[in-house]
Amino acid sequence: MGSCLALRALAVAVWVAAAYPVVFRARPVQAAGLAANWGTRALHPLPGDITVRLLRDNGFGKVKLFEADAAALQALGHSGIQVMLGLPNELLAPVAASVNAAEQWVLQNVSSYVSRYGVDIRYVAIGNEPFLKSYKGKFESLTLPAVQNVQAALVKAGLARQVRVTVPLNADVYESSDGRPSSGDFRADITGLMVSLVRFLLDNGGILTINIYPFLSLDADPNFPVDYAFFPSPGAPPSQASVQDGNVLYTNVFDANYDTLIAALEKHGLGAIPVIVGEIGWPTDGDRNANAASAMRFNQGLFDRIIAGKGTPRRPTMPDVYVFALLDEDNKSTDPGNFERHWGVFNYDGTPKYRLNLAGGRPLVPAKGVRYLSKQWCVLRPDASPTDPAIGGAVEYACQYSDCTSLGAGSSCGGLDARGNVSYAFNQFFQAANQQKGSCSFNNLSVITTTDPSQGACRFHIQIDTGRHELTGKSDAAVRVAGLSWSATVLGLVGGLVAAAW
Ligand SMILES: *[C@@H]1O[C@H](CO)[C@@H](O)[C@H](O)[C@H]1NC(C)=O
Ligand SMILES: *[C@@H]1O[C@H](CO)[C@@H](O)[C@H](O)[C@H]1NC(C)=O
Ligand SMILES: *[C@@H]1O[C@H](CO)[C@@H](O)[C@H](O)[C@H]1NC(C)=O
Ligand SMILES: *[C@@H]1O[C@H](CO)[C@@H](O)[C@H](O)[C@H]1NC(C)=O
């Protein structure tokens, strides 16, 4: 379904290029203008240079980082990829309290990467969803002062023209009293704050960033109409749940959600602020609504809209949309749910999880040059019993230091029997510990095998070998030491546990 729209977008682009060649050549060549979130909370992060190539190979011209991750930023230098750089919530307090702290942050985390490494930083994102209700107001008084101090620091550093400020907000900063987007307004308890913040952004060339998650809408409400969470296929009849708003029919929750914000902004005379989408996507595991088929359906609908440039009824041009996420992150907090580690369009190793058509119907291409650990897995010994009394503690321990979120009910490995279940946990730990000696020795209950224990959709992974191809900037020796010291920590803990428990 994507190729038709994509081809039409391409045809228009070609026609325009022929008519206005000069204008077009002056712009950076970025076919579809795809953008993605690059989170780095993985136990074995895909190396920066490989990730940057993955982005470029798939037409991603923009990337968002949640913090100034040195390896990622260095890899992005001179890559032609535009960067939105996050200032984490933990830094809001110091940066709000002192212009000097803001200047130091800009100096160390923005200026240095722009000038020394040639990173094309276009935006700094101050805080991440700081007005979320669940933060109970903790960041509310800090955010605008932090934005003001960073803006002043950017001016002082001579970067204010190139680098703009924004604040990524969650969709719970606005609401609609009657469910119609045109009735949109800011959440009552933060209306004044929102107006002041957006006014400041508007006056300083900034933009507003909003994170919209149809998946979470669906997941939170068992009565949420499934079809309304997705973009309708071209030509398909609108879903039963479509919302009539005046003479506009909203056929999906993304359009309705985004336009609710636009209506709120217009209500307060702030309709001129550009609004981009900072996060949107669909996870593939760890939840009953998270699977590859649904993620493919949602993201293909989204990509088709991005490629076609088709916005919402109130803002007909599609804004920049940062897909969440580029890669899975197996060390993210599971507080929001087990799905939190499975948002990637790509697996942890840069292989596509499902077919996704880009402009012209071209599918996603995998990362190149990834090196893996040896082709071996850690499993429950065939002659050991999965009901051995020591198993419970061993599995709990393995899962504490590795990612077992695929084992839950309704997840990709939720259907394993008790034996497979234990093996999965053992292997996750073994891979997380770089297959190091001693990391497959769960009190004589485990053994290494070279036969892939994967069953159907449940994949027993081999981890990436990050030691052998770490990024530029570190010597091989430093990388080896860094790799070893982490593993040693884990193994030290294993030793401690073995001594204590057995
Ligand atoms: C994984 O996350 C925990 C908790 O945030 C953190 O303490 C730890 O350093 C992380 N491990 C790695 C290898 O990044
Ligand atoms: C630069 O960013 C890193 C990562 O967010 C942070 O730990 C560090 O404190 C920042 N530097 C300054 C001076 O704020
Ligand atoms: C598999 O392991 C998970 C995590 O330890 C547990 O919640 C689940 O009940 C186990 N299932 C079976 C069949 O043993
Ligand atoms: C390990 O277990 C096997 C069978 O389960 C047993 O034959 C062997 O003696 C055990 N080894 C140790 C060191 O306990």
C-alpha cells in the first residue's frame, strides 16, 4: 500500500525539481526527510559508526538523542545528519538555577561537538516530557527558566541562529472537554505555564515538540477501537470510531490528537508555533498489543504519510516526525511496561524487524559490518530438571542483569515450556556478560550449546561484540579494558551470588 503514495510523492518532487532546479539544489538532498530517535540504553549498544551508516542507508536525515552521548555525537560528526540533542530532566534544576550551568552545558555538550566534531546540531530539547502528570509537578517550575538560560547561553556562544530550543512534551499537556479536536485546550493546571513557555519559544525562533502514542491509547483502554489507533489504508472506509468535528472527519487518533494541540495553541493566540512530533511508534514485544504485525501496520501508515508529506486537517503539511525508535534498548526501565525495551524499527543489532517500505517502495536495509560474539548459547542442561529447587533463584538472578521481557505472557517467548523458559533466561545473561568464562555456570544447571535453541518467533539472541569495534576516539586497549571491567563487575556479582546462595 505504501508504494503507490510514495511513487506519487516522488513524481511531484521530480516535476518540481525540473521547474525550479536552483531552489532544489540549494537544499540538502534528503529524499523523504525521515527522522528517528536514537536511544543508547542498551547493554551492547550498536556502535556509533554502524548506526550512522544505518541511518543514512535508510534515508534518515535527522536524529534525536536523549542526552549528549559522546560516542553517538562523535559518530554523527560530518555525517550530514541533523541532530536534536536532549538535556535530560535531571539537569533541569541546575540549568534553571544558574546561567553559568547553562553556559557550561552548552559549551561542553553543544559548542564542542559543533566546532570540534562537525556535528550539525539544529535543536536542543530541554527536558523530556517534564509536565507529565506522573512527575507530580516536579519539573514544572524548572522548565521555562531552563529554556531561558539555555537560550541565553546559545546566544552567548554565537549559536542561536543555528541551534533552536524546544521542549518535548507528552500529549497529556492538552485535552478536549467533549472529545472533539476543535475543543482542545491546555490541561487546566498548567495553562498559564504552557502559554508562557510557547510564547517564549515563539519569540525566540523555537518550536514545540509533542510525543504522541496511539499504542498507549490503545493499551490503556480495553474499549479503545483498534482501527482508530492505526492510519487507515488508502481507499479503506473510515473506522466506526471516526470522530466528526464540524465538517472534518477524523479517521485516526494521531490526527485527532495533534489537532487538539493545534486548537489549544490557536485558542491562546499561539497558532504560529511550529509543532513537530518528537516520538511516535509501535513496540513489537512485551505486551499483548505489541507485535511485529501491528508495528508494521502502524509504522507503514506513518511512513506513507511522512513520505507523502500529508499532515492533519488543521496543519495540512506533515511536520518533522521522529520515529520511536530506531533500535531496541534492552537496558531501559520497564516501569512503563515490558514493551519499553522493544520500540525499535530495527532489532538491537540493526536488522529490520519487519518489512517497511520507504520512498519508492524500497524496503529497510540492515546495518552493515556488525560483529557478533561466537555462535553459542547457554541453556539448561539436558539432564537437569526445570523444577530443580535452585532454578528459581538462578533465573531471577539471570533476569535481573539481562532482559527477560520477551518471556511474559503474550510476548514472543511467552509460549516456551518451563525448560525453554529457563534456557532463555540463562542465555540472556550469558550474552549480556559477553559470553565470558563463568557466565554460563548456574550451579551446574547450565551448559553451552552451538545448536540455536530459537523456537518460532522466540529468538535466542547472540549479542553484538562491542569490544572489537568500538567507536573512534578510544584506543583498542582502552576499549578492551572498558569491556572487561564491565564484564568483571557482572562476573564479580555472579561470584558473590554463587557464594551467598549456594
Ligand atoms: C543499565 O541500567 C542500570 C539502571 O539504569 C544502570 O545502573 C547500568 O549502568 C546500566 N548498564 C549498562 C551496561 O549500561
Ligand atoms: C553534558 O551532558 C552529559 C550527558 O547528559 C551530562 O552528564 C553532563 O553533566 C553535561 N555537562 C554539563 C556541563 O552540564
Ligand atoms: C517463564 O519465566 C517468566 C520469568 O521468570 C515467568 O514469569 C513465567 O511464569 C515462566 N513461565 C513458565 C512456563 O515457566
Ligand atoms: C552436575 O550435574 C550432573 C548431572 O545433573 C552430575 O552428574 C555432576 O556430578 C554434577 N557436577 C557437579 C560438580 O555437581
